Amino acid sequence: MQFNLLSALVTVSLALVFGSVDAATVGNSTTTALASPTGARIPPRPDTGAGITCGDWQIVPNTADVTAVCADNVGNLHDTKISLGVCMANDDGALHCRVNGGAGGSCVFSSLFQSGTGVFITADCRTIAGGNVHTSNFQLNDCFSNTNGALTC
């Protein structure tokens, strides 16, 4: 019962701050497996991720950092920032979720947007051969969580 009440409070708080969100489906989204600190791959879980309790997502200009406003466990809102490379990796041009992946050093991120609870980003990542791979609508919810008002992997 307490969880349902907290969930309702967070939903109402976010709706008041960010307005209602569109539940449209975004095509061409990329879903990857999340890597644990030991390197084992964990399949993505539906309806999880920071997009559920965070809003107002932005890329910090000229960096590989993102900011968002996230609700904590009691519904208070917090400004939070994290480097994309903390939770994402570039494997020869392909983006993947991986703790301490370092993607910020070899990818340029752009076009961050939220649709419903999904958070999507576009990136151009270098390959080993020196080329670039363009990825559209990469789902950040697979890589990022909200831990009591702070963005984490």
C-alpha cells in the first residue's frame, strides 16, 4: 500500500512540474543489455529506468553530461547530473550499457528527448578504423536509474 501511495505521489509531482507527457511510441529505438560491475550482461527490464521518475532531460553543452530533475523516495525533486560515459560504452561504434564504459571520450551526443517514460538520445561514435557510426533513439532507460533523486547506472 505504501509503495502504491508513493508511486502515485511521484507521478502527480512529476505531472505538476513537467506537465503531462505524450505516450507515443518512438520507432528505431535501440535496446541493449545492461552490464553489471562484474561485466555480466543483464537483460533490460520493461517499465524501469530513470525516465519514469525523472524529467526535464538536457545535454550539458560541449560535454558528455546529461542533467534531469528526479524525484526522491518521498517525492521531492532534485536537479541531478551524470556523465554518459559512467553508464555507457562505445564498442567499435555501437553504444551499449556498461558501468564505467567511457563512451563520453569517443562519442558525440545530441538530440536528447523524452517521450512518455522513454528517454532517447542520438550519438555519433568513433570506430576502431576511424569512421563514425550514427545511432538514433538510443534508449537511456536501459542504462540509467533514479536512485533516490540522483541519476545512477
